[in-house]
Amino acid sequence: MGSETTERNDTLLGNGVIGILAETVNMWERRAPLTPSHCARLVLGGGKRESGVNRIIVQPSTKRIHHDAQYEDAGCEISEDLSECGLIVGIKQPKLEMILPDRAYAFFSHTHKAQKENMPLLDKIMEERVSLFDYELIVDDDGKRMLAFGKFAGRAGLIDFLHGLGQRYLSLGYSTPFLSLGQSHMYPSLAAAKAAVIAIGEEIATYGLPSGICPIVFAFTGSGNVSQGAQEIFKLLPHTFVDAEKLPELSAGKSLPPHHQSTRRAFQLYGCVVTSKDMVAPKDPSRCFDKADYYAHPEHYRPVFHERIAPYASAIVNCMYWERRFPRLLSIDQLQQLMKNGCPLVGISDITCDIGGSIEFVNKSTSIERPFFRYDTSTNLYHDDMEGDGVICLAVDILPTEFSREASQHFGDILSRFVTSLASAKGLLELPSHLRRACIAYTGKLTPLYEYIPRMRKTMIELPPTPANSLPDKKYTTLVSLCGHLFDKFLINEALDIIETAGGSFHLVKCDVGQSIDDMSYSELEVGADDTTTLDKIIDSLTSIANAHRGDPNAAEISLKIGRVSECGIDDSMDKVGPKVLILGAGRVCRPAAEFLTSYQNIDQVHVVVASLYQKDAEETVDGIKNATAAQLDVSDTESLSNLVSQVLML
């Protein structure tokens, strides 16, 4: 059997035969990784000698945007059987039973974060000795994703939202030109969809919009491809972009006499591109917003989007990347209060479709056939209609396929540049570095870059919920946030080794893997131990990683944040001492203060607790001081702060 496997790998991998999958996961998926024109250039443009591609076999599909006959005309073979293909490409994952052994596959697998729902796919990949390349992990020399549909998601997301906005305004008693706009998939091309948007823009410019819903303000979050695509569509309408600080002034212009409100119409929309400085502000009012500091220490900032932007927005187009360590763009409580205060917000297009993410009430994705749901802020209930109180929300997670033709052309233009390497390479080392990095598994074994996946899977076993944590077998737990080049430089493995070697355990709470060689990755681990000594040892060791080579641009740097420790983050022996004094911070003035307090003769057994965000800093401050204890504390965690303050006599 071993010799047969080796022989099959030698004869299939790199044999120059490409298979194109029929998409089966979603009925709306009509995209293709390569169009007929791409295939023609690969097969007919000199053959394997020049392109590395000898044949292309296409699985038949009656819903693909390009017909089978078009592929045949391009020199492809049409067949359900892809067994002769060394490389098989698609957009979404194939059905498990369709995966053939000893081949190379390329598609969006959504497995590199150990996503639970896709682990059966990864198991099948390894069982069948498959080599898996994930498009999401392919980045160019500048560290940007090469194969992405962001602009198409933004374009489709805004057009679909405008379509729903027309229906929503009608249910509120207003007829608008938006009502005549269809969803993106209803147009034969992106150009046709844009023409329809231009047409309603001309109607707005000519006849205006009802004064009762004006000014209509669109707030765009994010500045990447998704936001650019959405703004591209918005700019086809008569519009003016305004700075965030001008929104109150714009809204004040709405205060017209009642007679004018019933007759006066507006002839344009307003847009506002929201950046991080408009979303958060320093908790310390004496400080100014600093983007670098915000990304390094988001715990020092509070959300202000609900104060500065949302009160004036008719629509929010959410295109931003978000991690749990950052404040939410809009919480449920904030949205409910906004609507109570008469906020003009009608709807949200959550193009990111981040469930439970930056917009908290978005608790599910929607489909192309039913793209909207309505959230009633007064009752906290969700509805699948457009009529009634609340805001509407679009949260479709497959938007780019609505422009299947253009999206496929864009995707294939890039994929065809390196599919030749994938089709002809006999071994992983023959591939360029950006393709090697995108290989999750090679011949059924995880590549070194992704060897962390099994360890993460172990932590995702369902555990019975407990009041304090998800590690019920451990007495003490804390939330550890790690940010840095965790995966590409194997730091995550080092961190997990530290936890397990010390006798602790961990549970993965959150994982966001950086999309490029320059991007940071972020993980949240709930770390547990049987006693505070072990937990402190783990925290100290993790802190030593974070502090190693800090400031060296060539070092594999990692930043660390320790959250709330259950059962209190200080030693139990503290309960046996006398009065306690809490010092917040571990700066230069803290050690002299601790020395003075513990040596004060008129008070017996004074115990000083020095609490700092970083455990190591606190320990260095109290080192050698009798009756002084270090504690880790994030002061933004009000529960932990209150718990610690309640145990001391003086702060």
C-alpha cells in the first residue's frame, strides 16, 4: 500500500491536469475559479510546455455563470470524473464524498482557525492524503490578500441594501426612487446594475426625496476593499461627503417649520466615512486619540460611535474588520437607547456579516432570497418582515456571487498567474513562498505553519457552562489575550507549551489569524490552574515571552493582556493579614510608597497590594518588600476592580 501511495503521488501531483469543481454548497454559488477565457489561455496558449497545464477537466454544471459549452470551446473536457487531475480547484469546499485521495485541492476551506464546523473537512483531507491550499492565505509581496472578493461584496451589499431601503421607507409611509431598484443578482452584469443605480440617482436629482426622511446620511465604516466597493456604488447617486464633526450641523438643518417639512424635498444623499478616531476616544480625557496606541492598548479607549455618528445616521454600512479586544461599534444597549431618543437610523448593511461582532444585535446571517431581518429594539425581538418598529439589517455572507461573471473574471485573472505552479509542482518546495505558506496540509499532513490546529481543536470540546468560566475542573482561571505573529513564527505553540508544562489547561475563546505576513494575529485563551501559584507561574512565563526582545523590530514580538482572575487574583494568605492598601500601577513612585507603608511603625501588619496590567511589572515593584503582594489587574474590568477594592482598607 505504501508503494502504491508513493507512486500515485508521483504520477498525479504536478501532472499538469487541472479539475474545476461544480459548486454544490450553496444554490446561489455560480462563480468559477477560472473562466473559459482563462482556460483557453492555459490550455491553448502553448500547452504544458509554456503554462505548466496540459489538460483542464470541468465538472458539468447547469447553474455556473459560464456554460459547459463555453468551456468546451476553450479546449476543456467536460466530465464528472476528475480522477485524472492532480490539481482540483473550486470556490467553496466540495462535498466530503467528492474528495479524491492523493490530489491537491485549492478552495476557501475556512479551516485554518480550527473552525469547528469545518473540521470534518480537514479530517477528510488528512485521511485521503490530500494537499490543501487555501486561497484566503495567499498574500502578495506587500502582504495583502491576492484572492479576495471584497469590492464585489461591497458593491452587491450596497445595491441590495438600497433595494431593501426602498421597501422599508414604503412601510414607513414614504415613496422613494429606491423602490424601483432590484437586488444585484437581478441584473445580467455589474454594468447593468450600476446603470440602474444611476437611473434612480437621476430621479433623486430631478424629483428629490421626501423631507420627512431627510437628510439621508450613510455612515461607512472601514477603508478597505469592501468599503471602497460600497462607496463606489454610493457615488453613483447625487451625494456629498461630510466629515464626522459636521454631522450635528447637517442634522440641525432638518429643523424646519411644519409647513415646509411637508413640502420641501432634498435632492441628494450624504455620506460619512467613519475612521477609528470617530469610533472611540481615550478614557483619560486629558489624552488625544492616537491610532497606534489604540491598536496596541484598546482597553484604554471607550466607544463613542453611538454618540458621535449613529445619532445622525439613516443607514450604517459596516465594512470594518473587528476583533473582540476592541470596543464594539454598536452594542444592543446603545442601539436601544438611540432608537428611544428618536435616532433616524432605518437600517444597517452589515457587509462583514460578523455574527455577534462589531454590531452586537446581528445574531445570524441572511440569504440572498431573504436578505433582511428586522430587529425591534423596544422588544428585543427579531422578525423576517419589513413592517413594524425597529431597524432592518442585511447580513448576507455570500454577496460576491451576485456578480458571478465579473467576480469570476477578477478571481481567475489572479489565480491563473500561479495555478500553473500548483499544477506542475511535484513537491511543496518547488512552489514559491506565498503558495507554500497557503498550504495547510501536504499529502495528508499538516504543514509546520498549521500544526497548532489540533491543539486548538482539543480546546473546542463542548464543556458544561459554569458561572465563572468554561474550565470547570480548574479552581482558578483567567482570560489571556495574545496579539502578534502567533502562527507564522510559531509563538502560539510556545505559549501553549508553557500552559501545559506548568500543569494548566486552556480553552480557546477567540482566534483571528492575520491575513498577511505583516498582519498580527489575535487569540483569547481561557487559562486554568488548580492553584494561584501555578496560575501565577503561567502568567509570568507568558509575560516573559511578551517582554523578550521588545523594541527589536526583527524579533518575533508578542503582546499580552491578562484579564480577570476568578476567585481573586491575589494569594489566599492575604486573608490572614491586617489592613490592606491597594496601589494601582507599578511606576517608579509605587515602590517607595509600598516600602513606606509596609514599614510604618504605628500600624501593625499593613499589607500592600500593587496591581498592574502586567503581572511582571507588579512583581518587580514588590520584590523584596515584606508584606507586599503583586496582583494582575485590568482597571477597565470593573468587576475585578470592585472585587479587589472591596478587600482593602485604602486605595
